[in-house]
Amino acid sequence: MKDVHAMAPSVPRLALGKVGIAGVRKPLVIQRPDRTHTLAASIEVYVDLPESRKGSDLSRNAQILAESIDTTVIQPSPSVEATCVRIARELLARHDYAHEAEVRAEAEYFRPRGISPDRMSLEDYRLFGQAWASRSNGQLKVRKAIGVEGVGMTACPCAMETCRSTLSREFPELATSRFDDLPMITHNQRNRSRLTLLVGEEVEVEADRMLDVVEEAQSSPTFAILKRGDEGQVVLNAHRRPRFVEDVVRALLTLTAERFPELPGTTEVVAETRSEESIHKYDVRAEHRAVLQELRSNAVGRVD
Amino acid sequence: MKDVHAMAPSVPRLALGKVGIAGVRKPLVIQRPDRTHTLAASIEVYVDLPESRKGSDLSRNAQILAESIDTTVIQPSPSVEATCVRIARELLARHDYAHEAEVRAEAEYFRPRGISPDRMSLEDYRLFGQAWASRSNGQLKVRKAIGVEGVGMTACPCAMETCRSTLSREFPELATSRFDDLPMITHNQRNRSRLTLLVGEEVEVEADRMLDVVEEAQSSPTFAILKRGDEGQVVLNAHRRPRFVEDVVRALLTLTAERFPELPGTTEVVAETRSEESIHKYDVRAEHRAVLQELRSNAVGRVD
Amino acid sequence: MKDVHAMAPSVPRLALGKVGIAGVRKPLVIQRPDRTHTLAASIEVYVDLPESRKGSDLSRNAQILAESIDTTVIQPSPSVEATCVRIARELLARHDYAHEAEVRAEAEYFRPRGISPDRMSLEDYRLFGQAWASRSNGQLKVRKAIGVEGVGMTACPCAMETCRSTLSREFPELATSRFDDLPMITHNQRNRSRLTLLVGEEVEVEADRMLDVVEEAQSSPTFAILKRGDEGQVVLNAHRRPRFVEDVVRALLTLTAERFPELPGTTEVVAETRSEESIHKYDVRAEHRAVLQELRSNAVGRVD
Amino acid sequence: MKDVHAMAPSVPRLALGKVGIAGVRKPLVIQRPDRTHTLAASIEVYVDLPESRKGSDLSRNAQILAESIDTTVIQPSPSVEATCVRIARELLARHDYAHEAEVRAEAEYFRPRGISPDRMSLEDYRLFGQAWASRSNGQLKVRKAIGVEGVGMTACPCAMETCRSTLSREFPELATSRFDDLPMITHNQRNRSRLTLLVGEEVEVEADRMLDVVEEAQSSPTFAILKRGDEGQVVLNAHRRPRFVEDVVRALLTLTAERFPELPGTTEVVAETRSEESIHKYDVRAEHRAVLQELRSNAVGRVD
């Protein structure tokens, strides 16, 4: 039988950057400090293709995914990104004609959260992993990314001051100095923020600690179970910490610099945030990418 | 050549309720009072299939859509739902073995909106149309649905009172009677509301008037362009009209009863609303379906 | 503190059909014959609201979900639909003003599949559950739905005969009687089929058996790992069993009648299928809803 | 009233890479050779933010979009990407503190297609535009991207040879030399391919010509209206030109090099393709990015 993939392509010879499979869904079991978590993950994997070959051996990719992920049901993986690294290495081992491999995985992740111990509930977050492996001269280089996403709440500091100003004119008898301290109405909304760290293969970061940074960067975290008094408390908390998307990104970066002193200075940090504005039909977004050592030198003299 | 569709199916004979095509994308031009609108519509069409036939002649469906929709570029249709009716009639005419036809179309729709005349902007809404045609004893019966959806804002009346109560204790010197009138902080969020009217083929309803009802039922409409003072105004408006999703649904139904006295009492009204809660990661929804004459008798003694 | 939800609404009194929460994401652990499965489920829950109340106590819903679903991590639930039933009962117990409760849940589900024992891989399906509970005169009535969805492949029987006819003219020397048996080219594509059973609360149906029906109704199931020869085998299998969407729906219904003799004749069966046509940019769909006893009498004399 | 955006941020000073609005929906009218097209576009716009400012003036963005896009209803724009360039320039003009602006727009696009002149139908494609403007030392630099996406069909060359081999054993009397020319069964599926060109602001490329390249790179284009004989024709065409995703990417690149001799050699070309495999539940993807002059030198000696 002809091995059509291994044949030379008839069109002009062109090496291709990425060939692989995407939209693969798998249960992925990861071991966290507290317990094992079964995630429903979405995965894509790619290798490059030399100009001498017509096609990539894609059935190997599916087999590697079965071997690396299906088995986590019995032998859990340490993390989403560790799974990506393992797959990337295996891709290069099994596609001997390839020089580069790329793996991306993402999954929903649940952790127990509550405004008080008797209001605990499993709430949804997202985890992202990526790995890039490349080989040249027999040397293998592997990098990976660890990403987390959490939904919380932002309250706008600008509309708050506009409303305070308007209402202090409308209610002059209330407009004392204390009135300036009164949490004031503004628009507030769902905010979805993501923090990603790009590091060497050997560096380990606990995703839960990154999610803590995300929730602290927003005006307030949100919760599934809120009794009447709790609702008021979350609203008050958010209005006492009004934040633009710009503030959220700055907080993501600054908190990362503070909380992860053990990470190498070369770590790349990507902070992204999106507020699904209540007063607009569109979203407001901010994003910044920086190297950790630069953020650390910046963090000197932090006042907020 | 064998006509495989017209052959008898080999499995036990079963008439089928719906066979057709879905996910068809088309530009649909409709004539509104002000101007023509070109919509990017998503369409699905179905007819039933008698037990004597193996398959439905689906290429006729695609041809009917080309004839009925592509031609609106030259000859605009009066509305999304009128297009659905036309297609449903044509489906029965061209599938002579069928007794029932169903058509659904939906599209984004833009209309100029602004908090003031110098802040106008085209903002996005959704239009929905449906038509059902059935024939028995040579008689054709056609019904249709007209649906609209708009995004606005809701502010929660409950958390507002909780916060007022908490803050009146924390700021006792402000807690005068006037303090009770002060718009108070609460959670506010995007609200997506939909209003649908099911009527006979001959009844016409202007979708823009239905969208006005949707935007009036929410705590406040939202706008693309809001200068600083405008933002405060929208926030104030919403906080002066705090609404649960339950309130939004009641308002949708009541306003429909008030604003459309010309509609037959047999008109079915479906009101649906979804608030993308800022203090939760999930949404809050309410929905009710009623007949117009029942809503009209209810509306007596309306106080809000 | 005012209980704003329990206040009378100020607009005309209107009882509402459905008020609740949607888009709730939860890990749901279910016990299957083989092992426990952790699903990432999406849930929505509703109760009705009498005209005397302004709002529904939504925090109770979130609490019921935490109690009914979060706890499955420790004490697995028998199934998605059993979880829905439990929640529906609890909703009525905790919203004493409500007469009806509705719960919907859906989740991805993985099961091991392979074209041969050494090609096994976890593949993705979907499970759906619904429950409706209603009470009147102290009597509680509960119904539930069990739904499954699987992706497979269909090959078109019509284009196959057209191509055979064309090629028998082009290759007259091949066009012997045996040529008519040769599997012939046609368009083939992803098919997504869903089977739903509506039954009383006490009836139990194993979802895996329903998924077997889905995969048997398509031209061929599909697999993640296919070595070269396997690919050919799947292609051959599908072309030896070409099927319209109409055939798939008839097979879903007929196989259900055959395979589930233990189910009550009043069971409602909903069969839906969608082929993502390779020769069109749109999908082809068919759907039928029937009562089981009617399907059983139909199944007499089945020939396929 | 305090200008909160212009205040210094209280956290450590950090310039931010991107702040803006996303998910803005607008009707965008573009002038094509044949006629004007009204697209329903999705837009996002960003500028950078210096460390001295707390927030970006986002209401200006909404205003620029209203001025640049809403007005195309009266005065059509030449193209999606020209609209992006105009907006990017305006962003820098109106955010005097910014040095970089980025704009992305995408929209569905319909063009008349048919397997024959009496089978014409409007079919759906996608257009993408991007623009990046940056200023330093009073100099403005603008680059843009023009992207198109089209859905067609691929037939797998590998499974075809496997099936030929199997069937030549099963039908030895048919297995003559002519049997090797007989179009053979294989899996075929929807393919979604995208071609993007990155060029200087002044370079113009007709999107329709790029879409022609996309449809030629696939095994066959697909059509909405196919009568019985046409279906067979499309199936035959695709099976006479079986293509891996790797072949599609190579064809996209090679055809671009051939068809656009007028483009500067520095043009970057991005070719991406995704086949929604009929024999798998996942997709197969390939992608390559190259510079045009490199593709041109490669194209010498093309044989396919």
C-alpha cells in the first residue's frame, strides 16, 4: 500500500510551520494539593512538516493524546501545562521529521468558594496550558505557559465621581464631608480576567495562587450563594474598590511581581481583562505583556 | 437515474415531522419606515415527510431561499416574518407531498440610538421571524411569530435596600428622611430581553415599536457613546428604576397590552429576560407566555 | 430589613411561568456501570411565581445546586437526569409558593471507543437531563427526560447513485454487474444525532445503551485513532451503509422500539439529527417525535 | 468634576500596551466592483496608555466608530481593511497620549456563486481587516492586514488509496489498469480556509480575488443549490482532486505567489486551513506564514 503521507508533494516544495489536530476533547485528571480534579479539556497539537513530505502522520497525534491524557484517569497529571509538555516531547519523539511541536490545552476548573464558610459552593474558572518544544543539533528546548481565568466584578471609578457630584448638588443637605466617603452608585459588571506566565519547562507555578491574584485584582470576586446580607456586602466591597480595566491589568501585573518572588526574572507575564459593561452593549478590554524583572523594579514604592 | 429520494424507505414506514436545512446564511433586505436595512440572516426551513417517501427534495429548499431572499437585494421584503411566511407558502407549493412547513429566521438589526441627538450611534438588536403553514383538505393555514431582542441594563432593587440599611447605620448623620430618596448602590448588569408575538398571517406589527417596549421594560437602555456626564445620567436612571428580572417580564407583558390595542386578543405574547448578574458567574432568567386578552383584563388598575 | 422579593409587585398582578438561574457550571459526578464519571455540567433551574410576590428567592436555587451537585464529588449521583429530578423536588420543597419546577442539565461525557481493542481512546458525547415537578392538591407529579448525543458519519445514498451512473458511462469496460456492488463515491460528513426519552420519574434508562442506538443509526461511528487501514475500513463501512438524515431518524426510532422493550408504551421518543454537509455550507436536519407504543406497532415487519 | 481617567494611577506606574473596546457590532457598507455590500461587522479598537494616566478615554473610541462606520451607510468605504486604517489613524489623532493603535474588524460577506448560471445563489464567506498605526518622532507608520475565509470541501488522498487497494482485492475482475483511474471512495468533509496578506497602508488587494484562491486551493468549492446531477459533479470534482490540509496550505501559498505579481515581495502571507473530518470527531489543521518573495522563488518549476 502506498504511504501517501511520506510521498513528496507535487506542488513546489514548501516546509510548513504547523500541521496537526484541533478541537480534541478529553477528560484530563490533574492532581492538586487538595484532591484530584477531572477536567473536560480541549486540546490542539501541531508539528512542523519538512518540504520533503506530503503529509504529517496525524494518527500518531491521536495516539499520543490517548496515551498521555486518557491514562490520567488512572495516573493523574500534575497540571494542565505539565500534560502539554509531556505531549510536546512525545510529538517530537514520534514525528522524527519534525523540529518543532506546539500543544495547547484549556479546560474549565472548579474550586470551592464562598463569602463565608457556610456559603461554600464550587465555582467555575478556566485553566490554560501551552508547551513548545524545538530541537536542533540534537538539543531539545522546551518552554511552557500557565494560564488562568476568573470571572469577578468591576465597579467604575469615573461614573462614581460623576454621580457623587450630581447627587451632592441634588441633595445639598447630605453633602457633608462624610458624603464623600459614602460608597456611591456607579455602573458595575462582570469582569473576566486572565493571567498567563511563560516559563521554562522546569518552573512550576500553582494555578490556584494565580487565580487568587486574578480575584484580588478585580473590584470584588463574585459568589454563587449570596443571601440577602451577603449581596449587600459584595456590592459594598466592589464600590469601595472601584476599578477601570486599566487598574485591573496594573493590579494583575503588580500582584504577580509581589506574590511570586521565586519565579525567574525572565518569566513573561501576560495580563488581560474584559469588562462586560452594564452601560454599553460592548466590552471594555485592556492587556499588557511584560517581563517579570521589569515589573519587580517597577513595584518599588507601590502605594495602592 | 434512480430517484432515490422518492423511493420507499426500506425500514418500517414512518412519516417524519420535520426534514430540512439549517444554518443557511443570507443577506436579507427589509424595508423599514425610515430606510432599507440589509440584515445578515440565519435561516432554517422544514417540511414534513410522508411515510411513502425515503427523502425530502432538499435542493428545492435552497432554491426557494435563493428566490425569496437573494432577490430582496433588488426588491426588499417588508419584514423578517413576512419573508418567513413567503418561504413557508412556497415550501408547501413545491413539496406537494408535505402538509406542514416551518421557517425560522433571525438576524442582527441596527438602529440609531443616543442619549442625546449629538450622541447618536447605530446600536445592535436582534430580529426573529417564524412562520408555520399547514394544509388539510385544500385549506392553507398560516401563522407567524415576530420577535425582537434588545440589550439594556437592570439594577437590583433588593441589594439596594440592603445597602441602604447598612450604610444608614454606618453613616447615621446622613440617615435622614432624604437619605431614603438617595439613589443607592446596588449591583447592575447587562440585561438581554426578548419579546415575541404570535399572530395570524395577516397581522402586521412594527418591530421598532416592540423594541421600544423592550428598552422601556429594563431599568435603563444602554448606549454606545456616553461622555462623562452621560454615564452618570444612565447610572442614575437605572438606579432610580431598579428592576428584578420578574419586573422586566411583567413590564414587557403590561406594556405590550397597553401599546398594541390594535392587535387581536388571541395574540400570544412571550416575554423572556436574562440578566448577566455582576455579582454572580451565572445568569438570572424569567419568562412568561400569555394571551393578549388576558393581559388586557389584568392591566386594569395598573399603578406603576 | 425589607424583604423586597416577598413584597407585592407594583405593576398589575401577574403570575409568572418561570423564574430562575441559568448558565450555572458545576462538576457533577455520576456513577456508571464501569466507573464514576466527573462531568462539567451546565444547569438551569426554574420555578413559577405567584402574582402575590414581587420576586423569587433565587439564592435558594444556588444553595440547592451546591447541596445536590457539589456533594456528588463525595456521593456520586446515578445519572444526570436523576440529579435533575432531585433538584426539581428540592425546588418545590424550598419555594413553598411555587407549583412547578423545571430543571435542565447538560454535559459532555467520555467513553472508551475504538475500531479495535488496541486503538481505544476516550471519545466525546453529550448527556442531557431534564425534570419537571408539579404539585396540586398536595400531590407531586414528576417527569423526566434522558437525552444523549453522539457524532458519527453519514454517506449520501443519492449522490452515490448519481456518481455510479456517471462513472459507468465513463468506464464502460468496468460497468459489469459487479460494478453495481462496488462501494461508490459520494459526499460524506459529520453527523450529530440526538435521542431523547421522556418518561416518568421511576423509569431508568442506561444512557450508554441509548448512545449505542445513536451510533448504529448513522452510516458509521467515527474514531479518534485510525491507522491507515482503519481509515479505509471506516470509509468502506460508511459507504456500504449510505444514509439520508431521514434514514438516521427512522433508524433512531426503530432501534429504540426494538432495544428498549422494558420501557412503558407511553414513553415519548424524540429523534433529531444534523448532517454538516460536505457539499454545502449549511446543514441538513431531520427530527421526529413519537410515542413508543406507536413505534412498536410500526416496527412489525421491519426489513432493513 | 474630577477627570478620573487623566489622574495618575495610584499603583506603581506602568504603561499599558492595549486599552480599548471590543465586541462592537456595526453595519459597515463597502463598495465592491459590482455593487455596495452591507456587512454586519464586529470591531475592536485599542490604543496604548502612558504610565502617567489612570485611564484611556474610551468614549472617544465609540465616537470614532460612529463617525467612521455609521457614515458608510451614506458614503461607502472601499473595504474592511481601509475602514480599519481610517479608524487607526483617527485613534492616534484623538488620543494624543497614545503611540500605537490597533483595529480589527470581521464580517460575513456574501457573493453570488453557482455550479452553473441557472443555479446561482448568494453564499457566505468572511472578511477580516486589521490595521496598526504607530507614531514616533512625529512620524506615522501604518500597516494593514486583509483576510478572507471560505468554506469548501476536501477529499482525503490517503484513505482513497487504501480503499482502492482493498477494493481491488475484493473485486479482482474490475481491477484492471483503468480501475486505477476510477475515482475511489474516501472521506470528504467541510474545509474552512483562510488567507491573510499583511501589507503597507497603500497596497490594495481585491478580497474577491483572494477568495478565488481559497476556493481553488480546496478539493472543490461547495454550493447552496445542487440538483441531483450537480451533486454528483461536485463529488466527482472533489474526488478527482483529493487534498490533505497540507496540500491546501501549499496551494494557498503557491496560488497567492502566482496570482498577485503586483504585490511587493515584502508582503507577508498567512495560510490557514481546517478540515472538519468526517471520520473523526476532531478537526485537522495546517498553517504556514511566509514572505511573498520567498514563495515566488519557490514557485519556479511548479508542476501541479
